[in-house]
Amino acid sequence: MKKEIETAVKSVRTKAEACLYTVGWSEDDEAYVAQVAEFPSLAARGDSEEAALRSLQQVVKSVLKEMAISNQSTPHPFG
């Protein structure tokens, strides 16, 4: 079981990088907002496109890691 979890956690980075991200300017937030197609409820803001994207990628990695640890199925990347 531990070996399976270790393998799943190692694949988190690859899965997070393969997700489909979009970043755009939000007049309402007055910031760049990143979203990810595989997790529609997740978003992150930043002062630049890169900052918003990096922030969201960290969140996605954390979510995928927790899903792997708790043996939940993860979404198939759209990207």
C-alpha cells in the first residue's frame, strides 16, 4: 500500500503540469486570475500572469497529492 501511495504521489507533478490552465485579467479582482479545467472550483489570483499560474499550480499539486494519498481517483488531464 505504501509503495502505491509513493508511486501516485510521484505522478502528481506530471499530472499537474498536464492540466489545462487559463490565465486572464479580471476587472472585478483587479488582478490576473488563473483557472484549471480539471478542477472548475479552483482559481488563484496574482499580480502577473506567471504569479497567478504558479500559485494555482501549487494548489493543484496539493489537491492531487491529497487525492492520491486518500486513494481517490484523479481527473484525466485535458491539456
